[in-house]
Amino acid sequence: METTSRVEMLAKGGLREIPPQYIQPPELRPKLLKAEDVARIPTVDLSSSFESAREAIGSACHRWGAFYVVNHGVPIQLLNQMRSLGLSFFRDCPVEEKLRYACDSTSAASEGYGRRMLLGSKNNDVLDWRDYFDHHTFPLSRRDPSRWPLNPPSYRQVVTEFSEEMKALAQKLLELISESLGLPSSCIGDAVGEIYQNITVSYYPPCPQPELTLGLQSHSDMGAITLLIQDDVGGLELFKDGHWLTVTPMSDAVLVLLADQTEIITNGTYKSAQHRAITNGNRARLSVATFHDPSKTAKISPTPQLISEGLPARYREIVYGEYVSSWYSDGPEGKRNLDALLLHQS
């Protein structure tokens, strides 16, 4: 029963129709987008002048809540290794070996090989067409490489190196985002506090009925900032101005997605990116998301520098752990959890 509940096992079984628990309600199913429905996400060159990068990031955060970065300092070979090893785990490892790393199916965000993101939500019966492996990487007290795959042999070393490079890049970006608002470079980082980092490798097998399901339902990320790398199979979509737009993959770039706590800290000046993943009828897709979040005990609220008589605080203070619990138990449904914290409607 456990093996057949994995999407990759279903896909390998030669299904012509997906099981009912993967069929989305009609209003949530992906629509066939037109060629012009492309998210023209800005690309920021981090090797350009500081002023140029800061200005470009500020514009992207304001208009999109997302942007690509190139010349980011993370070795391209490391990006390729991370993608290759993640794909090898899902494609080549025997299912019996994968199941040795199975997540605790009764606990949200538990580490390991999993399939279900939400627990107890009202949309809990509808599953995403996705399997994943989640790694707890920072703080170091959470890091236990023995819980990560032993094969391929370089897997654990590459994940360790990748996590350190991504954390350094995230901290640099949070500084630039702070400065793009005229704030001290440490402002958002100080508000977030000690970074809790998770790396989630998501695998989306070919789906026989991609028009009926989603690889990952509509949501914005809970934490501060997410760094995403993808393979060359498109599938990510961003929601902007009432429309879903496709995101064109860029293999050497890192996609930056602002998350909910950064929207709160910036008092809504910058918006978190609402996104989802669709499925593909012919090809598997792989992505690697690195989440950078506050601790569960951190209290998050708008920074005082962005509150004035003309722009009062838009969000009430929240303990991050409470926000996470609500996100997992009630379901994201776009940005519903963030909207629940609004004090003033714009």
C-alpha cells in the first residue's frame, strides 16, 4: 500500500487515468495558457554595480515578488550536481531503499521522502502530483546527514555544500532587499533572526491527465526567502494581476521568491510570490527549493521604519510557529494565511 501511494510508482504503472484523490476541483485546474502568458521575470546580475543590483532588486520585489539572479557566486557545477543527484535518487534508487527514508506521515514538514504536504486541511483529500525529499540543513543542530540518502555516494556531501552556498546567497539577498528600501542592510535579517533552512527536492512524474491535477497547489511560501533551481522542463507558474503566467527555466540562474514573512516585515511594500506547479504529460520535472525561515519562536511584525502616519502597520504581529501550524493545518489556498493577518485593506 505504501509503495502504490507514491506518485512515481503510479506513473511507472502505466496509468491512463489518474486516481480520484489527485483530481482538482474544476475551478483550481490549470488552464491552457497562451504563448504570451509568460512571466517576464526580471533577471538581476549580481556582478554588476551595487547600486544597479540594488535598484533592480527593488523594482523586481515591488512588481513581482520574484526575480532571477545570475553571476550569483554559487558554482554552476554545484547546481548541476544537486539537480543530477536529486533526479538519480528518484529515478534510479529502488523503491525499497527510498522507503527507508520515508517521512513521518502524521507530522507536517518532517524530514525525508514524502508525498503529502498538508495535514487535516479541508482540501486534504486532493493530493499534489509530486513526491519529494526534504532535508533539514540549518541550524547545524538540526542537520543529520545520516537521514539523507546514502546513494548516490556523493549525495550527502553535495547537499551539505549546496546548503551552505544557498544560505550565503540568501543572506546577501536579504541585505540587498533591505537596502533597496532605504533600510540598514541588516534590517530584514535581524527581524528574521537565526535562519532555519530546509532543502526540498521535488519530483513531478509524467501525468496522464495533466489538465485535471496540479503538481503543487497555489501558495506563497511561509518563511522569508526561497531560492529555487529547476531543470529544463517547464511547470512553474506565478500568479500576477489576476492571471497565471508560466516561468521559463534558466539553468544557470537561481530564482528568488519572496515569502510571507518578508511581506510582513516590509509592511506590504514588497509582496510574497504566489505560485504553483503544473504537470507534464510526457516528461518528468525536478526542482530544488531552498527555504530560509525564522525560528518557530520568532515574532514577526512590520519594521518600524516602514510605518508612518500615512502608512500604518498593515499586519498584526505573529509568532512564526503559529503561522506555520495554520499554513499546514488549514491549507494555503493562495495567500489566505497572510491575508488573515491584515489590519488595513489597501
